[in-house]
Amino acid sequence: MHWMEKLQTIEPLEDAVFDAGLVAAMEQRADYALPRSVRFSTPTFKEYQSEELQGCGKNSFPAFSITAGGCALNCDHCQKKILEPMIPATSPEMLEQKVRDLILLQNLQGFLLSGGSNRRNEIRYERFLPVVEKLKNEFPHLKIAIHTALLDETLAKSMESAGVDTAMMDVIGAQETINQVYNLDRPVEDFEATLAALTSTSMEVSPHIVVGLHYGEILGEANALDICARYDINALVLVVIMPFYAKPGTFRTPSTQDVGRIFLEARTRLADKKVLLGCARPPGMHKRVTDAYAVMAGLDGIAFPADGAVSVAQAIGRPFEQEHACCSIKLGQTGDNAVKVACAA
């Protein structure tokens, strides 16, 4: 039975529309997908429940924002709304106390450190890094991820010295998108320079590409993939623009076919790297189809998978696992030594 026929047997996808040619192309490249285990990530910084997987009641991997809900860029695609569910930690003392409380009360396994940017798309983490280092030394089991924004090699080295495990940043491949969507006067080269600085450290580096970032159009994604392919990254994280974060009428939703093609192109160009589908993508049936394409294209991980994703993996013969952590950070090792994040009541 071909993959297109198998999709038609999956109940959560019974009303879904798939591009038969794209599904066939993914099936032809099954050697990219089938040997890889797909990790379904259900990090605890937001509630999650599906018919196939359960979320975790423990706050074992939260996200902190050092600017609370503030961001000077106020990009067109986000409007600062992505910061809203994060836990405010606007001083080093506040971050330390909240981390210690969660270690004591909720078996904290790690956390994501983020925040809003200044007008140059920089986040001033310097005064928080001594606390990060202190916590890491006292609690070496903590896995710490950070959204870096743009930076230089000095700050990248400081993050490494503080014990940050995973660094994330957006890679934008089109100058028009930087200027018009990000409201930012910096060149594409600055994004590549940031990636170069991060990959010069021992941190695991997981750049992000937002598919459809240019008002829902596909523009610059191929160049962004080329940039990522030039560096020794740990994983590439793909997310899909969500127009409901933006001003009404400014963005369209990219088609699932366009998104699926980017998945397949990313898997092909970065054949020896992990390629993950991150948290952000349009909801509803769009998400179900997108996630099915991610499984069939051979992406290595999916955050907050939609109903049907597990069934697609089972239908085409891909092994899978679940972890309650950010998709960009692995808690433990693979195989027989895998360490899962406990979700005790």
C-alpha cells in the first residue's frame, strides 16, 4: 500500500487534503525518513493534550523572558505575543529564585531563556549569565537553552562559559524580510555572522527558519537553508508563520504544499543534520497536514504534534519517542541509555 493510501486510513486525517505528487516524492525518498526515529516533543511551557499523546502536568521545562512582554522591534509577524506565555524574569535575582522554586517544587529539568529584542535585534543577557553559571554549577543536571537574537563572538563565548547547553537564533535569508517584517536595518550577513559565532563554541546550536516569514510568501527560505548548511549546527528548527499573531490582513497562511516542499528540501540539503518542526505553526487541519508532511519528509522531531502524527509514523514504519522538553534540546541520550523527563503526579 502506497503512503497516499495509508493516509486515507487515518481517522484524524479523513478530511485532510494532501498533494499526491508531494506525498509520492516523499515516499520515493523514504530512505531519508524510515531509518530515523521521530521525537514528539511536548515541552511544559504550555498545556498539551491530543488523542495520541499526553502532556505533562509538571513544569519541568519552562520558558523565561528577561523582558517580560517587552520588545522594541515589535516585528509584524509576532507583535510581541510570543512572549506572553513565558514566565517573567526581569532581574537575575528573579530568575534565580524562580528556577530554585521550580527545582524544589516541580522537578525542574531545564529551562529556556528568552526575551524581547532591542532595536538592533539584540537581547542583553550579560547580567543574567552569572546566575546561569551559578545555577548550572549547583545543579549540573539542568539543561539550559537560550534564544540568542543577534550577537558577536564575545557574547557567544560568555554564554558558553556560563554553561548554556543549546543556543537558538532565527536565520533570515531575504533582506526584504529583515527590513519590512522585522523593522530592522541590518543585513543578511549579520545573521550568518551570528551563526558563525555560535558554532565557534561548544554549545549545541539550533538555528530556526520561519517558513512564510515574508507575509506568508516563500522568500529567502532557500538562502536560509544554504546558510545553515554551511555550519556545524546540531539541529535546524523549522516553524511556520501564524498570521493570527499579526495585524489582520497583513499575512496570508502558507499552503501546506509549500511548507511540505520546504521540509523535503531541508531534509535533502541537511541530510546529515537533525531537522525539527518547532512549536509555531497554524492550527487546525493545516497543522494536521503539516505534521503529516513532517513525518513523511523525515524530520527528526515535532513539537506538540497534531492528532494523526503518531498514526502517520506508525503507518509508514517510522519509530518514535516522546519527551517533555523543548524540541531543540535533548534530555539524555538516545537508544538504550535514553533518559526521559519524568512526569510524576
